[in-house]
Amino acid sequence: MGKFKDDYERGWDDGFTNAKELAKSGEFSDGYHTFNELYYYRMLYNAAFFNDMAYYDNWADGSWHVEYDVHKSKKHSDGEDCFGGGWFIVMAELPTGQISNHYEMKYWDYFKIPEKEKANVWDGHTPKEAAERLRKFILKEYEI
């Protein structure tokens, strides 16, 4: 596959002991942010967005107010634990389509949204499709 693959498999000799291990650790950087930082930011933005779409009104009527079907679950729609356990899924059914992400359980409490026993059935969307659905949602390129 060429020199890059060889360097990747061997590890570079410019201070990195093993580029493959660095990439796996999430500490690989573009010079500004590591992958770990970017994934953490993504999780925070996702939580803020989903939390804004659903809130629990403890004072008025003690119920969830949900603009769209947004939820979290420790199980996929087939009843299996997400990735065998230790993970959960967050999902929203937007007017532009379904979007979802998985996170480690340590972030469960960041998502102040309704919990479901099992997540909705995944519609097969790819990250690219989810991004396009978000873009259309943000720009209000959909009909109600």
C-alpha cells in the first residue's frame, strides 16, 4: 500500500514510539486538538442539543415535554446491550430523519432526556446521512 501504510504499521521515528498505538489511544492530533478532545466536544454538543429538545417539568406536571422523539437507551431495538454493555445510544427522530450516537456509560447523566427500555429501530443511516439530516434540520430545509 505504499510508504504511508509501512510507516503506520512500523511507527514513525520522529518522537512517536508507535503511530498505530497513538492513533488507537485517541491522542493523535492535527496540531490543535486530539481525537479524544474532538469526541468529547461532540458528546457535549450532542447532549446540549438533545437536552434542548426534551425537558422534564418537575414543577408543573411532572412529565417530559419532548419536541421530537428524543431518547436514550442502554439497549438497541433488538434488546441487546449496546456494544455488549458499558455503552448507551441516544437517538432523535427529526423531521429530516433519524440521527443517533453511542457513548460510554460515564456520560449517561449528561443526557437529560427520556429513557427507553429499548431504542427505536435504527433506520440504517450512515454518519454522512446523519450529518446531512442535521444540516437540513439546522437550515430548516424540511416541511412540517
